[in-house]
Amino acid sequence: MTTAPTVATQPARRTRTTRVTRTQVAARRGALVLAAAVTLVVPAQLTLSERPTGSALVAGATGLGVVALLNFVLVGSIWNVTRAYTPVAGGLAAVALAAAAGLQLYAALALLMTGASGVDGFEGLWASSLAAFGVHLLALSATLPLRRAAGLVALGVGAAGVAVLAAVIPPFWFPKIPDALFALVAGQTLLTGWLLAVGFRSPKQR
């Protein structure tokens, strides 16, 4: 009696299609979160720039806190989109974004606890957060060309990062927060468009 030879089986390998699908999901989620963050941060900053008190201060600080939480969600999307192609620059971008979100959340919570008397300290912390956002944009600008983004998009994101840093360095010495925020919103708007392009591009185009 003979027995049939045993055929060795190997576990299925992860294909490029699986990786692309996960990348697309992360990019779409990141675009949605980033669009929400950009939409909320402008009115929050406009409210706080008038040195408000009472309910206006609570509303502005709460808005900034919500934006910080959205940025924490964005960290995962940025890492998932960039890690397979540029893990070093992508990791730096994710770490800088996490640091920015942490400083932003701390600044918002501190302002809620101290009220109008803590506005001066809040501005220094917020400027420090914006500086970390600038580093985040610069790191991302190095990953965009490798992801087949248009050169002008990478250049625009990098220029926005430089503009943010120029406006708030050093963060505790007369930072120009409105200028930094304008540059940040411009860079994040470009980034949102790039994430949408990655998220909805077909695998054959990648």
C-alpha cells in the first residue's frame, strides 16, 4: 500500500494589492480627519485671538482640544501611508505630529483650567505646537516625491513648513501665531488633496 506524497504548503504572502488597499483606507481616513481639523482650527484661533473670557474662551479652547484629538488620529494615517516607502521621513513626520497634537491638547486644557489669566502662557504653548507642526510638514514634503506626488505639492508643503517655523521661532518670544496658522492651513489643505489622490487612485496608477 502506497501513500500519496505530502505536499508542503506555504502561507500566503501579502500581495502588493493588500498593501495598497490598506494604504488607500488610511489615506482616505487621513483626508477626512485633516479636513475636519482644518475646518475647526480657524474659528477656534479667531475666537482665542481676541483674548476672550467666559463662554467664548471655553468654546475656543474646546475647539482647539478637539482639533488636537483629530491630529492624534491623523498620526496613524500618516504612518500607514508613508511607512512602506519612506519609513524614516514618515516616522519623523508622525512623531512630530504626535508632539504637536500633545502640546496643542495640553495648551487647550491649561487654558480651560486657568481661564483668561492663562492666555499668555497658552500662546507660548500653542506656538510650540505650531513649531512641531512645521517640522511635520517639512518631513512630509520629503516623502511626497517618493509617493509620486506632483512636485509642486511637495514644494508647497515644504514651503508651508518653513513659513510656520519662521513665524513662531522662538515660540516664547513674540510668535506670530496668525501667520503661522495661515501657513499651516495652506500646507494641510495641500496635504488633504494629496491624501485624497492616494486614497482614490487605482492600483494600476500607483
